[in-house]
Amino acid sequence: MNRSLTSRRLALAAPAALGAFALTVLPAAATSTPAQIATSKTNGVAYLKSLQAADGSYAGSGLSNEWALSAFAAAGTAVVDVAPGGDTTKNARTVYRNLLSTSGWPSASPVVTDYERGTLNAYAAGIDPARVSASRNLIANTYSYWQTAEPGYFGPSANFNGTVFAALALGGAKTQSGGPRIPQALTDALTARIRANQHNDGGWQYGKAEGNPTALAAPGDIDMTGAAMAALCTSGVPNTDTDVVQAKNFLKSKLVTTSGAFNSMYGVNTSSNGWAVAGLNACGINPQTGDFLTTAGKTPIDFLIANQYNPGGGFKYKPADTGPTAYASIDSLRAVAGGGFTSAPPAPVTPGAPKWAAQSTFTSGTATKLALTVDDGAGSLKVCSVSFTPTGTTTTLGDVLNAAATAATPGGCVTGVTPSSGTGTVTAVNGKANSGSNTWKVSVDGSAFAGAARGKVINVGDTIALRWGL
């Protein structure tokens, strides 16, 4: 979605294939009513369905239209219900899950945003991102990019967008029951870095600004401001928070009175509007009232719908364009539908299709990964992906910690555990021992912390958090 996530700006230069379905008439300009929004959603979904390949795919080995999956979910369409010609064996969810499960995905030289993109779209498609397959855990893949020398950043800190989308992915992809998946200590580390990179004007850019007065004084970007404010709110920051309010005011200052567009550094365009509105949506800020209803009676939603073809459903990137583009249509539909950067999967209508697709057990002998955090209670948080090969359908906490000592990325997550074998209570980790009521405790998939025992059963895809304290 941003420059590293989609190379969207370059991709949009090439027009999408057009036809009678994609074009037809543009609507007259007017403040968007609920009925108009409902029609926009219906037609937008139809257009995105037209982008599905004959094999059911929206994505391949490289970058393509997989962000359509997040737009479908926002618009209330289950991805498993999207199938070419009604052939349910080629439904978009199954095809995407199969792609994510291949050893060659995403590429020979992956970057953190590949896994964040996969996490956000898998979740929207109803694929548990930690349990894509016996070998694929997208949460663990993302954890592997934690920057030990700059805690709170994921991927090279110069590419700040990787950290923003880590917060969106790790905070937005809830467990199947709808609860938070990662521990609060990790959420806090992410939000601290996002706050530190907010520019003086209240916006953000895709590159790192923290500690650089010149960068902090540079103008913010509409797109990344929408993403960063969404990352804060997805992480639990309220929309009354000072940094969120400053971001809202930045967007307000860029609003074009006569159209409801945002004055982006790329010029007025629907994708930037889509990202800004996604940020507002994620923070529970209505993009059609208050600060975002101009004196001319225009809103950011008006601008998006004014650039949608109906009944074709596709959205133009810029008002002067002569046809719709895929990325602009995806960004715009997700925003019009009220979505942020991912959405919980809707209930399917296909008979027999479950809401979630997920690996249920380890496969003995199949190498896999688990996501692990170790919090010593003194401000030193370690985050890593642990590689190991299970010998049964479940494993134990003790076996995971033993593996972490030699096969964690980044390394150093676990340097020692006492006891080193057996099933008993963990009494020390990394040289820090239990002391009175301050002991090592464990949480799995956001569960309440409880006493850590080596024999605790760990299942496929579990997100494990160890914490020393009360």
C-alpha cells in the first residue's frame, strides 16, 4: 500500500484494462448520503470482482491486487465468497492461502512489508495469519524483523513505513475470537516509535524522522499520515490523544474546500483520499461531518464517489483520468465502506464455508516458526521468531525456549532457561530469576499471564509472551 508495500505510485501510471463495465457515467457532485454510499459499495465490489483472474487469484509471486481482499472485507463481502464464475474451488481465500503457504512466497529477498501486507490481507480474508499452514506463520515472519539495536522498529528504521505497518498488522490482525494477539509491551514499543516520528506539522512521512530536526520540520504526507494515525488508533490510542488530534488537524489543513479532496504531494487523487479516510475511520473520526465537511458542503467521501464510475464501480486515480485503476479502486472502496487498513472477515454466505481458515496442529517433521517476546520487567523487551521442527501435533514451552536459544531471529532472544529440561516451573530466563511474587509468567495469543511452566502445551501458531513481574 505505501511505496514499499505496493509501489502504488508507479503502478498507477499504467491504466487498467477498460471496458463498458468499468466506465459508464460519473455521478453528479453532492454530499454523499447513506444510499449513495451503499450504491458505491455495491458497484465497487462488483468492479473488484471483475479483477479476479480465471484461477481465482488476486496476487502472484510479485505485487498485484491482493489489497482487494481488505476492501472486500470492509465492504461486507467475505473473500471466500469471491469465486470466478461461481466456481467455489477457486475462491479467492483458498487461492490466496495456497499462495502464502508456498516456500517461494513472497520472494527470494523478502522485506518486512511483504509479511505485513500478507498479514493484513490474510486476516481480512478470514485466514488466521499465524496459522496459514503447518509451515507459514506471518506473525512470526514479521517478528523476525525486530531491530534489536533500535527497539520498536521493524525493518530498517530508515524505512519508517515498515514500523507503521507492523503496528497495523500486529495490532489489527486480532485472534479468531477478536482479542489482541500481541503483548502490551510490544504495542507500547511500536507506538513510542510512531509518536517519535510525527512531524512538526502533525503529519508523517514514509522515511524516518526521529532525532532529525530537519526531517521533523519537513511537510508531512497525506498517505502516511492516514496510515500512522490508523496505526496509533489500532494500537489502542484514543482519538482524543494529542498526537491523533494533531494528525487530524494536519489532514483538515489539506482539505480542498470545493471538492473534499486532500491536497497531496502527488496532487489531488483518490488513493491519497482513501488512505486519509482509512486513518480517520480507524480512529473513529467521521469523514463526513465536523472538520471534514467543508464550507462548500463537500467531504472526502464526496470526492471519492465523484470519481467512481457507475454502475461500473471502478474509481479514477485523478479527476482528469479517462478510466479507473485497480489500486485507486481498492483504496477508495475500502475508505467509502468505512474500513481502516484491514477488517475482520464477514460471515460467508457460501454453504459450508467457515469464517476462518487455519492450520489446526503442527505437522510432525515440518519446519515452522513461532512468535516470541521476552519482557524482563525492566524495560528490556526482546522480540524474535523461533524456528524449530516439531515432533508431534503440539509442543511445549520448554522446547520452544530451548529452540530460541539457538534458532531465533534476531538472535539473543533467549540466552538461558532454568531449568533447562523437564516440565517444571520456569525459575529463570536470561539470568533473571524469580524473586518472591515477581516471577516469570506466560501468555499465549493475548491470554492472561500465568505462571510459566516448561510443560505448558504450545499449539501451532501460538503467539507467546514471557514476562517477569507480579
